[in-house]
Amino acid sequence: MWIYEKKLQFPVKITRPDARMAKIMIEQYGGCDGEWGAAHRYLSQRYSMVTPEAKATLNDIATEELGHAEIMGTIVRQLMQGLTKDQIIEGGLEAYYVNHGFGVYPCSAAGVPFSAAAFQSKGDPITDLYEDMAAEQKARLTYEYLIDLAEDPDVLAPLRFLREREVVHFQRFGEALEIARDHLNQKHWFFQNK
């Protein structure tokens, strides 16, 4: 059970519509390394964690990733608000628009719908935590690429915030990995589960 605070973790106030940026920003909402997938990956993996600390870490970060999906969805929506027909066409957003209008739909920048096939939940805490650390690095790098392509300070500010949170998540998963590894070594888990 969660308590939902009805405000964004970081404010988003984009005043200039930009179809080109909306088209690429959707990547971090519903792309294979985006926030939608991260939240669901961690919520699925938390059940096989072997320590309360690791379970709590996955639950906490999954919850935050849902908030990040909300930020990215808000960015996409605000970038699309007020677009004209010509702006939609010039920005290359017409295929998305035909399928979803100005709705926020979980897909990649190339238009590939989100699929749970983009992540793993192997049931092995060490494997899953390594996957999570890699996922956070991929998300951080995607944010850096988006920052490279953005010019609007109203877009850049939340992207920089989200990139920094990916760094923190990577560090927290590293801590959880060490705790889980220590716990499993004490139980001689590695010798029993070759």
C-alpha cells in the first residue's frame, strides 16, 4: 500500500510546445530503458530478495520510478499542448498523433509499444541486482542523450534532476547487492545453488 502525494517530485512547467522533443521524450516514459519499465522491473524483482533491506530498496526505488514516469508523462504532455498541424508534421510526430492524439502512451521514441520483455526478473537476487544497476546506468545515459538534444531550460531542468536520481539509484542498488551477497555468503547459498 502506498500513500500518493498529488504533486510531482520535480515541477514541470513547459511553456513552449515542441513536437520534436515530445517525440523523443516519450522514450524515457515507455521505452525499454524508461521509467515505466524500471518501476515494473523493481516491483517484480522485490519478491525474490533475501533481505528486508534489499526488498525495501526495490520497493522504494520502484515507487520513485513511478513518480519519474509521471514527470516524463507530464513533460511529453506539456510539449504537445498547443501544437498545430504544421508543428506536428514538422516535428515528425504525425504517426504518434494518428495513433494516440495528444495522449501519453508508453512506447519508445521509435513508436515501439512498451513490453515487459524489455526486462528480466530471474528470481536470483544477485542477478537481479546486477540487472538493476545496469538498468540505472542505461537510464542515466538516455537522460544524458536527451539533455544533449534539448535546448529549452524548462525541459532541461527536470531532465537533469532525473539523471541525478538514476545515479543515486545505481548507488543504492550497489549497497543492496553487498548486503544480499553478505547474507547469502553467511548461509553458504552459493555452494548450495550452483
